[in-house]
Amino acid sequence: MLLFPVLSQAQEVKTKEEVRISAQRDSTVTVSDSLSTATTKLAPTSTQTDTVKKKPSLLTDVVAYKAEDYMRLSTKENRMYLYDQAQITYGDMVITAGLIILDNEKDEVYAFGIPDSLGNYSQTPIFTQAQNTVRPDSIRFNFKSKKALVYNSKTEEGAFKVKGEITKRENDSVYFMQNVKFTTSENEEDPDYYFFARRIKFVPKKKIVTGLVNMYIADVPTPLGLPFGYFPLTEEETSGFKIPSFGQSNNRGYSLQNGGYYFAISDYVDLLALGDYYTNGSYGIRLESSYALRYKFRGNLSFRYENLLNSERGFPDFSETSVYNLRWSHSQDSKSSPSSRFSASVNLGSSNYYQESVNQTNTANFLNNTLSSSVSYSKSFQGEPQVNVSVAATHTQNSNTGAINMTLPTVQGSVSRIFPLAPKLGAKKGIIENINFQYNFRGENRIQTFDSLFLKPEMFRDANFGAQHSIPISTNFKLLNYLSVSANANYEENWVFKTFDRSYNQENREVVIDTIDGFDSFRTYNFSTSMGTTVYGMMNFGDDKKIQAVRHVMRPSISYNINPGFDQYYDQYEIIDELDPTRNQVVDYTRFQGSLYGAPGQLYSSSIGMSISNTLEAKVRDKDSTATEAKKIKLLNNFSVSTAYNLAVDSLNLSPVSMRGSIPIIQDKLDINVGANLDIYALNNNNRRVDKLNINNGGSLFRMTSANVSFGYSLSSKDFELGGENKDKSENETYRNGGRRDDLFGKSPGLDGDFYDDEDEPDDDEEKPLNAWYNYKIPWDLRLAYTMTYNNNARQNEISSHSIMFSGDVELAPKWGVGASSGFDIKDGGFTYTQLRFQRDLDSWRMSFNWVPFSARSSWFFFIGIKSSILSDIKYDKRLEPDKSL
């Protein structure tokens, strides 16, 4: 109950037009009993204390009030009127409105809006308690019962906007509402859709429970309705069902995909269990879990299995295949343990998983040719010298051939560089003080197998394991102040536990290989030195010229390498020709051929290498007239020419000349990468290199044996805006499956039918100009990839590969976009995998259509559904899956 002291005369306090001597009162009034009595001092008597307990005050907190225009206290009505920007605060409850009336007789408070100067209803009440806010047309609140009646209330709970005609507040946590509209639309006054319920029970931050509920779209009732509804409002993750999507396949029948249950296990880990079912008996299972511990680590784990039946049992074209895929990624916060780190990136399973899978989320990954995995732990031991240790398991898998290469595990250790002759103080100078060495260790268990033998006993039977120790020694110094010289020597010791002895079986005319188990080892060493410098050339044209200067940077270098021959590790066997003994062959072999680290070199080699690297830059006048400095651009980037001359052979001493470099076309955007190999020697009639110069054989000075050109380019409309830049794609589902970061090979629709990546998602909160629908600036982006390879090693003179790939998206209107991904094989003719995408943003809804018009993956997928995650199961999607029989 709101209680105020009774005054002998009503008074009105105004702040405008009149000047009166007003009664001063503090803005915070402590309310006591409704009847105030004068205090009189009485002499103590022997009267007994009244046994009737004093009635406690109804108000347990301080009531504060204020108003902008006036506050009027009426003793006759026992009411207080607060007008214009009025506010009442009582505990955690705050009411603001244009007009607030406090009725002391009924222990109630009333709040209304007021008309403004234009006659519009303004300053409507706002009722706030704790974190709950209600915006009605009027409020009636009783302090005794703590109940309230609210008319035309508007409130927001998570993604929901709730508008009720009449709301009865039972307490601060339960509301009963009548004739209620609730929606996730941003426009709560005119939503594009809403659910209408006659009666609901509303528990803020927890749930909405309704009776009969109907769905309205554009104020038109639809037949979609439920006899009752339950909508969770908790801000925490909660468990719940995932509604499947419907599809159709020519050879599997009808299907339900990606239906299941989400388990919100805890704040640190969750689990999503999904399943697919087809009417011909095919099925799929998908388990996904994400976990995170703040400031420690985060990761996700996924296992997918599909048992696919083609056609029907008993038909001649019937077949059954089972495919699976395991994916795990784990990353550790660098601050959690600076000296150690554990990480994992696993993607393994059936080689044909992405090719055979018909689940929509794998659409853009069927072109993957390689699956790779790595799980590693590393630790550093600080000190002088520092010691680093790591343990890793790796896996690479070719999805075309089914070949698998694994290391289970690889153990590596290293000791940082030690300078034994360096001074304790000051910089190291000269050849002696810069002498340094370090120690490296690598031990591994290598397995080479095939997909069909994965995790079977045969997989481990041919495992190859061993260890390698290396001690590199090096030094560097300056020569004549301009030449940088380095010298390197390396010693290696290899331990293996499996070698191979060879002999020739004369009767069967074949080489017999015997595997010898047991420890064996070999040692190698080599030496190399190099000398290089940097030469600068500058040509100035004047500051008044468009091109002010050109700078040429050359980095020539010469090197010498020597590798001894290790004949002591080689043996011989003889192949006897019974018909002609003069054709007998003696074959050299080593027992280490085919071992873990290969065989030591038998032939002595001594070679001189030569290379020169070129960079060409220009200083040009900036187009921006306000710029004070000239702009630097690259004309030629790291264009290198290299070759080698072998001193240890008596013919074909000169290696082919290798040319590599990039030509900048658009600064920091487009570089064309070029490469070529030129051979100075000629070919004989059998297309073999002979010790004869090509120019002396009727040809040119050099003979081009191979060449390649490639570039990748990404641009968008933002690149042509002032200060605009094209943002790189972040990780997405396609990339985590082993595909590309971009969508050059197409996009996979998510479970919500969305083709947007998170960073591409339009921001609904962005304020768009009034003429947005007529904006001539159409946002777009385009990605290109081009490659061409030429081969002429044996006079074939052919282009072995020549193709271009492209992918782009165009926003035709602010909420209407189209996209496409495709490519063209210029050499063989014909389009590569092609995908067309259409997406429509319907404010609260999202509609998308994905179409693969041709190829064996010909299919389409249509989706329309509510954007809000809380209502993501209200959707319609339909797909036509690829026909495997094609």
C-alpha cells in the first residue's frame, strides 16, 4: 500500500508559468501508517503493555517519485498525481509514464500515457522489475497483492517479442495473458508473421505455455496450428529435438535427413545426435560434440556413418556400401601453458565418403582428393641450451587411390644452437666465433597401407620404424664487407630395424627380396658453402614525372656442394644370360633400399650452383593530390634464374635452367605466377638427352621442357569503394571437412538452409537509407583461379592441363542475392562441377534454393524457414538428391 501523511490543505506544486512558495519535500518519501498523529510526551505509568502485536507496514522499502511538470497531492481523494516524465521507484520495481496516479485508499498505482502537442499518444508506461521490462498502454498495480493488470503490453524475451491485449501479473515471475501475439520479427507493430494465442502463461527467462495457437503470415491466418504450445525462453542452452528435413532420391526413395536430438550436457560440452533414413532401407548416423574450457582449450568432435543401399534387394543393379568419417579438431589457448602445446586436426575415414555421401552438408566436399590428420604434443624445456620435444601422429589419405600413409607416432627432439667459441660478452664476429652446432633427433613408425586394410592386422604387419640423428655444423662471415659467406657440414646417423637383401633367381628369372628384421645402421655426411650479395641499381626520372624512379634489386649467389659416395653399404648380384655370357649384368644394391630413411648415396657428387633473384620496383606519383609521399609499386617480384654444374660426371654436366617469378598486375591483389625449365642439351631420335648442345642440333639455344602459369584473384564491389577492402573468408564447415576456405567449388547449405558464412551474414540492425531499394551500387564479389601447364620433355609439345574456375555472388536487391560456382576445362572442353545459388532474406524468414544443373551430382535443394534459432524447426525444405545410377 502507498501511504502518505495527511495534510490539512491540498496543495499543487507547479514548475511553469506561476511562482509560488511551495512546500519543500525530499524526492524520497518514507511512507508510514495512513493516519499521522501528533507526538505527545507522556509521563511513564504502570499501564501494562498491549498484548496485540503491531501490524507491520505494508511497504518494506523506500518509495521515490519525481515528475517533470507537476506533482499534486489531493487529501480529499487521498491520491497523488505525477505528470510529465513521471517515475515511481519502489525496491527493484520502476514505473515511468506520462501520468502516474497513486491511490492511497486502494493501495494501487495507475500509469498512463499522455497526448503530445500533436495529439499523439506518448510517454506510454514502462514497467521494469529486475531485468524484465514491459511497455503497455496502461498499468494498474496493487501493492497489497503485488498483482497488476497491464493493457496492450509489449515485452521482449530473448528472440521473442510478446504483445498481449490484457496481462495479469501474478508475481514477479508469472504472467497470465489474453489475446497474445508473439513473434521474432523486428517490426513488432506490423510483423510479417506471428503466433496468436487466446491465453498463455508467461514465465520470463523460462518459458511460454499456450493453449490453442495459430500461425499468422501477413495478418492472414494459416491452417498451421497446435492445440497447445511450449516455447522455452531460457538464455542457456537446452536439450531438444531437431526436426528432420524431407527429400527424395530416384534410387533410394523418400528420405528424412538431419533429424535427431540435441543434448545440452553442461556449460562445457554438448552433443548433437542426428540421423538420416531412406525408404529403401539406407540410413545414416551423425554425432557431433563441441567442448570448451575458457582460457584452456576448445574443440569439436564429429563421427558420421552411412549405410547406403542402391536400388532394391533382388534387382541386378542392387549394391550396398558403408562409409564413415571421423573428424576432430582441438586447439589450446597459448596462455594456458606457454611451454607446452597440444593440438589436433583429424579428418579420416572411408576414401569415398564424400563421393558416396548424400547428406546435404557434404555437397561442396566431394571434390576433395586428400584427407589429412595430425595430432601433436610439444614441450620446451627452458635453459641454455633449450631442449624441445614433440610427439605427433600424422595421416594422409588419397581419396582416388585409397592409399594411406601414417606415422604412429613420430617423436622429435632438438637442442638449440650452441656457439662454443663465441665471446661471453659482445657480438660474434668472424668465421671462428660464429661456429655453431645443434642436435636433432627423429624417430618414427611409418605405415603404408590402403583403405581396404585400415585397422586390420595387415596394416601393422608391414610397418617400418627407425630413428635418425643429425648434427648440423655451420658458420657465417663477411668477405670484403659486401659478400656474405656461409659454410655448412652435416652428419647423419640412421637406425633401422628392417632391411632388404636381394638376389637373382636364375630359374624363375626374377629378383628375390628377403626381409631381414633386426637393428642396422648407416652414417652419411656432406658439406656445402655459399656466397651471395645484394646489388642495387637506381634510375631517377625527376619528381615532376609520373614515374619518378625505378629500382632494380639483384641478389646473386653461388654455392658449392659435395656429397661423398658410400660404397661400403652396397653389394652386388649377377644376372646371367645363358645364351650370351657377354650380356651378363652385375647389379649394385644396398640392403637399406626401401628402409625407413632410404639408401645412402653410392655416387660421389660435386656441383656448383648458381642463381640470381631480381626485384623491380617503381616510385610513382600518387593519384591522391593530398599525399605527401610517392607510392611504391612492384613491377617484377622475386624473378629468379638458377642452374647447377656437376663436376663429378663426364657428360650432361649442366642442369636445366629453372625460371620462377611473379608479375604483379594489381598491387597486393593479383600476381601472375610463372615458371619454366630450359634445357641446353638436345634430344636424340629416341627422345633422350644427349651430350650435344641443342643449338648445334639445329635448334635454339635453349629447349623449353616445361612451363606453367597460374593466378588466383578475389575482388568485390568493396574494392572500388573508398577505403574498401575484400575480407578473407574465415573457417567454415566446408573447410573443416578438408575443402577450401572459399566457395570456389561451391557451398554447402547448413542445417538451416543458409549459404551465408557467419561473417557474410547481413546485419539486420544496420540502418538502410530510404532509397535502398533503388541503390545503383549493387554489392558483388568474384573469385577466379586459372592454371595452365605445358610439357615438352620428350617433344610431346602439349598443354597437359588448362582450366579456369570461378565463383561469385551478386546482391540484386538489399535482401535478394544470387551466386554461382563453376569452371571450364579449356583443354578438354566442358564445364566442371557447377552450382547455382539463390537466397532471399524475408526479414524474419530465410529462403534459399541450390541447384546443380548437370553432371552425376545433378540435384536441387529448396529451403524456407524462420531465422531465429529458437524456432529453427519451423521450416519447409525439399531436395532431389543426385542419382547414383547416372
